[in-house]
Amino acid sequence: MENKIILAIETSCDETSISLHKGSQVIDIETFTQIKEHNNYGGVIPEFAGRMHSQEIAKVYKTLMNRNEMKAAQIDYVAFTKQPGIINSLQVGLIAAKTIAMLTNKPLISIDHLQGHLLSPFINEKNIEKHFPMIGLIISGGHTDLYIMKDSVSYQLIGKTTDDAMGEVYDKVGKKLGLSYPSGPEIDKLTTSKEGSLKFNKPKTKELDFSFSGIKSQYFREIEKTNVLNIEDIINSFQYSISNHMMDKLTLASEKYNIFNLSISGGVSRSPYLREKITSNKMFKNIYFAKPKYCSDNAAMIGYAAYQNILNKVQVNENLDVDSSPKSTLH
Ligand code: KG4
Ligand code: ZN
């Protein structure tokens, strides 16, 4: 398996990303991000996203293949994100993957985007079985999901958001302040101290579920009632309160299941503030963060998940009539 070439395609949201892998190792990746285009609207517009993937995907493929002097015939497996995501976007990757698999007569491997995130801290690592079981947390613009990762291919969902995703809240809070999309990194830059003076009420949720809309509403109220905006204090208070909620769930999950290894992934996990908060909690034994370049949506995590699925003989070798789906199989 270490000599096999995997081509992976990720187009579930607003990144057109294609990567080449040799076994567990990423050879190269090419990504076109649509962030600038969606920035004008303060969020991703599904119809635009699909059209931009169609415009860009052939260019992304050609750039990657030419840079690596690779021919389609050298590819052993074609992997793609089947679900979840924006259907218009997913379908562009699906059609590209089908076409390449059909012309090269190579297996077509479908991957769930959430499996990609969960395994993203281990991209390029060969033997990962020693890390399991783990608690896996995905925090992104579309997801806030907590799993027990039993091994590299079996996961059990133990908690999820009951309203907004964590990244979505950062983006809405940022929009209210007139910050650009995505706002998570901007909010991070504006955070100056560990604790603000405002005390937001703790969300009330079922055991391991998350809820961010209460914190968001309290934040909005604070912003609206302040005449001279004390942005710094409000942002510090918001960061403190949202990160505490995340920590409460992580520690509760670890205690409940007696698992102290963590895998943390997704765009929000790029935050140095959150990383510091997680690593400073000494109850966890090993904490595995995705590299910053693999936190946001990328094809490398899809190719690596395909590698693990092929290695563990659970890969779905799809027929050419396979279709995309907006829903994850891990939910
Ligand atoms: O994983 P991702 O790139 O896309 C999705 O699959 O959703 O995550 C994007 C999200 C955005 O909501 C963005 O605001 C957030 O990740 N984000 C951050 C930071 N960097 C990106 N949130 C908090 N702090 C950051 N430094
Ligand atoms: Zn994602």
C-alpha cells in the first residue's frame, strides 16, 4: 500500500482542493479557495460555490499533475468527498472523480468529509493504531461534533451542536462587528487577555451536546446596549465563555469514557487561543492537533482517510452511478 498513488478530490464547501499521495505520504496538494468571492456576502452562497468549483477544478487538477510530472495512468485510486456538504459543490468533485476513475479504470473511493477531519492530525503518519481509542472533536464552520474514535475507521458520535456550529458563531459575531468573513482569525487577533469582565450564562445542554446560540445572543445584547463599544472586553468575554463550553464537553467526555487521548480538527482548531486552552489542561494525556494547513477543508485529509480505509479493507469501491449526499454517514 505504501507505493500506491492516491488522487483525492475535496469540493464539499468553498475550497477546490486536489492532492496526490504515495501511501500515507502527501506528495503535493493544490487548493483554490473561494473565500474572497464569498466575503462580499458574509458567508458561502451555494450556487456560486458550485459554479466556481466547475470553473476551477480542471485548472487545479492540471496544475497539480503538471507540477509533479504525473500522468493519470499512474494513479492507483481515485478518492473524493461524497458527503456531507453543499450538493452543488460536492457534485463537481464527484463528476471529476468519476471521470478520472472511468478513463483510468481505477477504483473510485468515496470518503465522508468528517472522517477526513477526524484523521487530519495524522496525515503522513504510517502507524496510528497506537493512539486509539481517542476522543475526536471537529470544530468548523459547519460542524461541532464529538466522537469516540475506536480505531482509524470506526467512530461513535457522542455529542453535537444543537444549534449553530462553533465556527458559525465566530463568523456571526464577527459580522456584527463588521469584520471580514471568515471572522474566527480576526476575533482571535482582537483577543488580548484570558478573561473578560462580562459573565455570560453557561449553555444548558444534554450531557455531551453543545449549544452556542445563547452565548451568541448574550454577546449581541452586550454589543447593542454599549454606547461606547468596549470591543476588547466583549471579545475577551466571548472567547472565554465559548472556549469554556468546549472545554467542559471535552473534559466530560474524557471522564465519562476514560479516554485521555484527543484528536482536534477543523478550521476553528487553528486558533492559538483554543490550542493553548486545551493543552494547558493537564487531564489529557496526548493531544493531536491537525497542522494549521490541514485544519481548513483540504484534499489531503480525504486522501489520507482513503489510505486508512484501503489499508483496513473497509473502502467502498463505488460503482460509477454513485451520488453525493448532503448528510454525513457519521451522524
Ligand atoms: O473547517 P473550515 O475551514 O470550513 C468548514 O468546513 O466549515 O472552518 C472554517 C471556520 C470559519 O467559521 C472560521 O471563522 C473558523 O473556521 N476559524 C477560526 C479560526 N480560524 C478559522 N475560528 C476561531 N479562531 C480561528 N483562529
Ligand atoms: Zn470541513
